[in-house]
Amino acid sequence: MSLVNALDFSGKHVLVCGGSDGIGYGVASAFLEAGAEVSITGTRPADNYENDFRRFTFHQLDVQDPDAITALAAKFIELDVMANCIGSVLWKKEEFERAGFEKIININLTGAMQLCTEFYPLLRATQGCIVNIDSVVTISAALNNPAYSASKAGLVQLTKALAKKWGRTGVRVNTVAPGMVPTKLTVNQSGEENEAAFKKTNPIPRFGRPEDIAGGVLFLASPLAAYVTGQQIVVDGGLTL
């Protein structure tokens, strides 16, 4: 393996689920810059987003619909990397209600499981890999988001279980835990005032950026991580220290 070319994904087929916005879009853009052919998913039609999708193949997908996941997998002939960046959260203590709790678990954990299993045959054929996106709430739970915290903690254990099951077939499964990255999910925690307070306490004195998370994902998807599976890489600027 040449270290010089380890992050060259030319000729590789990459699917970034939840790649239409936020961290997912950052991950998808990084793979594109690294030479990959990149497909992305979003819950809304492509023209309902502000981002530019012209260089991607866009698929509308709601992971709450199991048939839709199966149908998406059937569209692919080859796949080298699947990055699961799907995630949702409910505010105003809605996650303490059963309906809200089940919705978030269904999206963040059950949906992730089906994505992994549906695309596993393609990844096995190419000796590919999966990179899931969890969260630092797996280390320190979110105060008002029990479902989000539980689903992301479950995603870490799911990652380990699948890595253990599929390792002998050549498929690696890892996960990245982002810290504070301003996105639609964290809109009530970002902003200039919150960032100023964050800078005073975080070892790396700034909020994270999508490209910071993308760096961890590309590493795990590359030959540099050929002997890494079932692991969680925390990319939080030292937040959880």
C-alpha cells in the first residue's frame, strides 16, 4: 500500500446515506474530492435542498420505510463504501413520550441496521466497508434526548456486532462520533453566543466542521485503516476529555 495514494478513492463507488445536508454533505463532498463516484440520500426531493447535488447521484429515501431501503439497494450494482450519516432528534422533551422515542430509535438505529444488512452483499463482493456516524452522546448522554442518546449508543454496539460478524468476509464496520458541529440538529446549541462560551472550555477552541468529521470517515474507509474494525473514533476537539 502506498501511503501517498491511500486517500485516493478514484474508481470507488460510495453511498452516503443522509448526505444531503450537514455532516453527511460534508462527508459526501470529501469523497467526491477524493475521486469517488458518490451517491447520496435525502428525505426530501433534491430540489428542496439548498446544496448543489449536480455532481452526485441523488436518491430520495425515508429510512422509516423498510421497503424503500430494499428498493434503494436494488438500484446498486457495485458499492465499495457506505457511510451512514442518517440521524434525527426531537426537541421539547418529545423523546420522553413513547411515540417520539420509537420514532428516533426507528430512524437512527433500526434504519441503520437495515441499511447495513441490505448493502452488505455488495460490500462483501468488493471487500468494502461501512462507516456509521454516532455522537459524543454515547459518552455523555444528552439531557433532554433519551432516544437520541440511546439510539446512538446502540449504533456503537451494532457497529461492533456487525464488525465481529462480517470481519471474516472482508467487510469492516466502524463508527465516528462527532462533537459539536453546527447543523440543523444542533441549531439550538450553536450560534455566536454559544460558540463564544464553547471556545473558553474546549481544548480545541472552536466548533467542529463537517470536514473535520469527513476526515475521520475517509480514514476509516481507506487502506490506512485496513486493520481497523469495530472501532469508534471520537472527533470532538477534546470535548469529552
